Amino acid sequence: IVMRSQLYRRAMCTFEYYSDPFVCQTESLEISIYGADEYNQQFRRMEQFFCVDHNHIGTTVTPNVTVTVPMTAPTQPVAGTTQPMTAPTQPSPVVSTSPRNRLTTVQPAVHRFDILFLLDVSKEAADRLNDMNSFVSSVMSAYDVSQQNARVALMAVGSGAMGAIPFANFDTIDSYQNLLNYINMVNMYTDFDQNGQALEQALNIAVNNDFMHSGYRTNLKNHVIVYVTATTKFDDQPLGIADKIRKAGSYGIITVGYGPLVTDQNALQGISGGAACSFTANDSAGLLDQVKAVTQLIDKADENGGKYCGN
């Protein structure tokens, strides 16, 4: 994260705001804006913006592909227009893209399902986030990650102060390589200064109409949330919404606790709907050992009509 800042309203302007000043060291950055509107309803928006280089002479090129959070190179503008400049350099990878990270050397399983990973980015996860990222990539290495088969969405879950931020919708990621790029982006949304988890908020976002209309496939039965956390300290009350989600069949829920601060296994089991859908690990090797258990639940749900625990 480059900076956190309050937004200030401009004088004599209704909908224009400005932040604290900062040095723009790259051509492109992403901005996440969250707060409450005049009706006290919480909102979140994420946009990409470009730092203007007045010495750059651009040419017009037709754009390639537009996704929710662009990773491919956008077009260069004609000088004097408001179109974006050249694309940013992608962040240094945390998750290796080597084929050795994949579970097997055979072709990935062709199962059709939607999976949402909720990733703890709070202070408790500061020393464990890279391991949790590797866990996500290892789980999905067993499948054909694509818009046709296994669709993946990603959400960073911070403390109550930061909240939960989806940074990849179901219609965003179209390949395993693209997934690795987005997993690395979670480091842009860390909340390492704050303890706790806004899990209830994250689960409410998961069933929000706007989120579900962004690639959630209603013609499929197999939808699952995998919550990977380094703490069981919640800043809200997630059990109620978790129960509603499971019983409505919107998603099954799998919980994975990692590290010594996961002290309330009953809470994780209550969220997932049962001990069979809740796992814990004390170290990175133990966390990767849980990959098979998670994929077995996904595979079984692909055969039984999307059944997990308590749904």
C-alpha cells in the first residue's frame, strides 16, 4: 500500500474530493475508496488511475481486454486526451509460477465450480500471508482455472477498521497464470496495523447482488467459500450470515485456520457448518497438507450437487 488517506471535499464542488499528497512512483496505481453514504450505507469502490507524464508522447492503440482489475496493457493515449497512459509493471511475484508448485504433472481436473477465497490480511496474518497465498495456489493447481470450468474470486479480509475488499470477481480470472498474478496482489490490501477480522462483512459481500452478478453462475450447483485465516478474533458476528448462506445453498463454506492464534476451532466449525469442513495447521508444511482435504470436498461436491457441511 502506497498510502492511506481521508478524502476531503473540494469547496464549491458537490462530488469532487482530494486526498493527502503523495509521490507517484509508477505510471499506474489502484485506489480503493470506502466509507458510508448519506443514508449511512457502507460502500466500496476500486479503480485504476494513471499518473500523467507530460513528457510522454503517446499513440493511439486499440485496447486488448478489459477486466475488473486490469493486468494487461491498456492503450496509450493521443496527446491531449484523457485516456490512460501505458500500463504499470506488475508487482514482484510472491507465489512462484513454476510448474513444480502444481500438485501433479497430469492435466488438471475439469470440474465446473465457483470458488471464493477469503484471505485474512490482518495483523495476525503478517508473518503468514505468503504461506496462505501458496495454499490458495496449490488448491487451484488441481483444476482448470478458466471462465469455462473453475472460476475463482478473491477477497481480502481485514479488521473492522479496514473491512473486506474483493479484488477479483468471478468473471475476472481466466487462467491459472492470471490467478497467480492476482494472488500476489493481495499484498496491496494488507491491514497489518490492526487486529481482528470483518468476516461478517465479507460474507455479506459474497451474497451481495452486485458481487454475484459479476460471474457467479446460477446454473451451477457447486459454489464454495474457502476462508483462510490466522486468527479467530472477529470484529463482528459472522455465524448468523454464514448459517444463512449455507442453508440457502448460495455457497458451501470451508474454513482453514493457520497458526497459534487460531484458538477457537469451534468458531471455525460453526462458520463452515461442521468439523468435516474445517481444518487447522500449525506450520507451512501442515497447511499444505490440508490442500488434499479441501480438494476432496470440492470434488465430492461436484458429484453430489454442491453439498458441503450444513447446506
